[in-house]
Amino acid sequence: MKLARAKRRSHNLAAILAMTAMICAPGVVSAELPQAAVSGLVVVAENAEPLASVMVYVYRLGELESQQDDTPMGVKLTRVLTDAAGRFLFEQLPAGQYQLVAHKTGFLPEIVPVTRETATKRQVVELELTRLVPGDLRQGEDYWSLQAKMDSNVLRQIEIDDLAQTSQSAAWALNNVGLFSAGFEAVMGTDDTLSGEEGTVKGGKFGMVTRVGSIDVVLNGDYESVAPTVEGQGPQGSASTIDLRVSRGPDVQLSIKTRSDELSAFGGISGQEFDSTLVNWQQDLGSKSHYNISAHVVAENFSPVAGSLVPFGDSGPSRTVTLAGDLNYAMSDRMVWETGFSVHDRSATNPFVQDGESSFGGLTSRSERIDVYGRSGWRVRPAILLEYGVYSVLQDNELTFSPQGSIVMQLNSIWQIGTQVSGSLNEATANPTLEFLSTHHYDEASSCEQDERFCGKIFFSRTKDDNVLSLGAIQREFGKTLRLYFDDGYFRNLESLYVVPGDRLPELQLAVSRRLSPNVLTRFQSNVASGGGGLFYAADRDLYHNVVRYIITSIDTQFQSTSTGIFLGFQHLQQSLSPLVGGRAELAQLDIDRLQLKVAQGLNAFFDLPADWALQLNMELAKGVPGVRDHEAVSSRVIGSLRVKLK
């Protein structure tokens, strides 16, 4: 009996429908939470009946860094259980190449590659599982060939889940059978990329997952500190994160995440502080719908480097509060409807800035915004997905409507092409202060959402097993001020670019993943953007023409037979400001180049150890670091870590 091939139809699921009434309450966010990312259906191959209680895993191909998720200190592995209708849902998956693995005792596992072009893309994946027939040797060969394609963390988690299911179904088993897994990591190194002066970095990470009865508890934490190598010469600060998730099956999940960063440094940097608390509750409403409710509070004190400028409202202490909610309903197997809202409230103290010097006791401003959206998606089997809907924003008594539409076509089993268009129906305001400052990772801003006056995108992709090619082009004209950051690492807020209302930013996006041999998988990704032209209303109350450019390129290779990973990345970030009034020189706001090399080695490939051990070395070279007076000086960062994960 041959293994039934899953229908690899992966596409946007998002879609936009009619608007709901607006709620006038102060609310908040500096960055909006992404909606549902990847959903799907698992059925029995023989009769296409929905299959309940299937464990579906997702992980990013070639992941090198220690992640904080269900598998502590290892590859970022997330798992969910299908409901009675065979449905599953993954949320908040960044751009990249992923593998989905569906597994249920008594069936052959199924592996499906998924390409995430952007963090906000909605996709649907359908999988078919074939029953294992006792004594069928051909199925045994298929089973082991499938396992050879899986990450070792996935295999281990499947074994744990199988053990739990077997124990809980046995007549003698107690209802509170518990599972436990934990990991630890120690970090140490040196870093002079923060201010040009050398600092010593120390830290550690901890991850734990346990199950008691039907309750899963995941707790992750990390801490990192930097201190000057020479007393009084160099950066000093600390950063910590705690992430707690409690879930009962796939139906109910509560998550609480806190983050606190603090950095003071020399070389013209006066310091920065960042505190964030995010609480999220998600729950299914029957078999066809689910909802999310979240509250997010962010407090920042972002002091610019001497000589640089930031937008008005982002140069002093600020507090942002966000309340958000969304409801997703599957009207049929071909149509999904979603609606949601968010209310935002941001208060900031804006210092007076002269000659690069900040003086507080300045102006306190408050921004309020309410966002409401409705969207729907209709799938015309087997080849076409239509999306449509409307976003609306109420701010400063001004109501903005932004319709959206897109179409994705599956040309054949491996080729896909799509286009997306959105735009604001309102005229652009002439007042540069009528905006709400938001913060995004550049991945989140690389798709058409509600932050643009106009956005058009076209892309095509080819997916066959582990070999993926994705190419896209996007043209955007922004209607809001966004702060884009390019590194999830601590203390990197200074390395951010601003796009402002009126900026036009064309971008090319390329992602290639290829299995060079049965045990070697490599991934190449590159994003290139250059544009500007908008008016930058700075904290010094002057107007500037904005110019921004960035190049983000990386190649990531996994040697699976030896548990070796090599990552090589390059970043070029550039922003300059030209005074609107002549007679003043152009300001080089940011011009930084960063080269990064990571090498990770699993020690269990060479030694029979009682736990999983791994070493990682991270080396970086940077030129043009903010706060360093000599822009041609090269700064370095060398960090080593030792990771152990209990089996």
C-alpha cells in the first residue's frame, strides 16, 4: 500500500470581510499582534474522514539559535492537537521555510514543507494520513524514510507524546500522568558593538515543559548582562525575559510574556530602557470558530545618540497600552471570515533637542487610535484563493478606510503565483503629527497591511519536498511613522530605521531552500529595499526629507549527519535626512554594516552522552556602530554558549 501524498495546497487564509462597529475607548500598541498564521485539516487517506487527536508539529528548517518553545533550548518546535473536526491552527510564525509533521499512533507520519513569505500571511494546509497495516514491510520502509527527514527534536517529542497517550489509555494509568523535559544554556563572551568600548557579556537560559493530566505548562526564561571590561569605559546593562504558557489541549491557552532591557553606555549614548508585558487568551468556540483577546503594555525610554534625530514623540519616556481581540469563523471548508479590533493609547514626554542635546521638562503628548477590520477569504478548489476586506482607523477624529484584495493561484502541484493590493480611500493629511508611532520587525512590515497609503505586491514560489524557491516584489507608500528593527537581540534598539508618511519603499524578496544531499540542507534569503521621499518631523521641530535603504542577506546550512549548523549573515542599514530648508548639511542618521557567523555543533553526534549537549559560537563584525565617533572603526562581538537538554 503506497503512502498517500498530502495535498500540498498552502495559501493565504486570511481574508477580509465587512466592518463592524467601532468602539471609542483609549487603547494601545506599539506593535500589533499577528493574526492566525497557518491552519489546516487532517483526514484519513482511505475515506477522507476528519481525523481527531492528531499531533501536528511545526519547526523552522535550518534553525540554528537556541529557541524558547515547547522543546527547551533546541529547535523551535511547536505542536498542536487536531480537534474533533480534524482542524489545527498555528499562530505567529515568522517568515521562513518550515516543515509540518502530522503524527498519530497507528498511522504513517506525514511531512509537508511550508513557505512563509511574510509573518502576516494566512495559509491553509491539508494532510492525509495512511493507516499502518500490520505486517506490511513496504510501509515500514516508508516510515523510516519519513523519519530520516525529521529533526531529532521532533522524533523525541513524538516518542514522548506516544508514551503519554499509551500511559493515559492503559487501564491501570492514573489521570495525572506527568511528563517533564528541561534544558539549560550558559552564555559568555565579549562585545564592543554597543558603543565601541569593550564589554563582558554573561548570561543563561532555562526552559521547561511539563504535562499533568490534560494541562501543559511551558516556562522559559533568559538573562543577559553586559559590563565594561575596563571600569568606567564601556556599556553596562541587563536584559531578561520570562515566558509562561498554560494550555489545555488545543482549545484553551493562556500566555504571559514579560521582557525588561536596560542599557547605559558611553560614546554619546545616554541610555535606553524597555519594559513589556503581554497577556494573551485564546479559546475555541465550538468546532468552527475561535477567538483571541490580548493586553500589551510597553514602557520605553529611548535616548538617541548624540547628533542623531528621532521623530517627534519617540525621543523620551513613553508608555503604550494595547487591547486587541479577534474572532475567526469557518463558514465552510472554502470560506473563512475574520473580524477584529484594537484600541491604542500612547503617552510620551518629548524633550526639546538642540545640537544633539536633550532637555526634559518638555511637552507631554498623547495619541489614541482605534482599529477595526473585517476580512474574508474564498477558496475556489483546487487552484484559486480570493481575499477581500476593509481596515478602518479612527485617530484624532479622523476616520480612514483601507480596502484590501488579493488573489493566489496554484499553477500546478509545485508552482504558485499571487498578487496583493491595498490602499487608503482618504486623502493624505498635511499635518505630520497626525499619526501613531508603531514598532515592527522588518519581516512584519514586508507585506501589505494597514500601515500604507498604497501597497502592491506580486510573488511566485516553487515548492517540491525540501526544495523551495520564492521571489517577490513589493511597492509601498507609507501613511504612518514606523520604527523598523532588524535584530531580535537585546540592546539593539539603536540600530533601527524610521519610515515616515510619504515614504515610497520598493523591495525585492528572495528565498531559496535546497537539499544538497540526503543530510545537507541549505537556505538562502535576501531582502533589498531602497526609497524614501517622505517628510520626517523630528524631535527638534524641523522637517527633513527621508532616505532609507537596507540589505538583509543570509545563508544557513545544516549538516544533519554530524548535527552541525553554519549561518552566515550580512546587514546594511542606512538612513539619511535632508533639511527641508536649505543651507543645512544632510544628516547621516545611520550607516551600519554587520557581518555575522554562527557555528553550532551537537556533541551527541560524536559521544554517547546521557543528555543532549551542544556548543555554539557567534562572531560578529560591525562598522558604523551608533555612538562611535570613528565611523570606519570595526567593532566585534564574540559569544560562546554551552547547551544541555535533558532527555
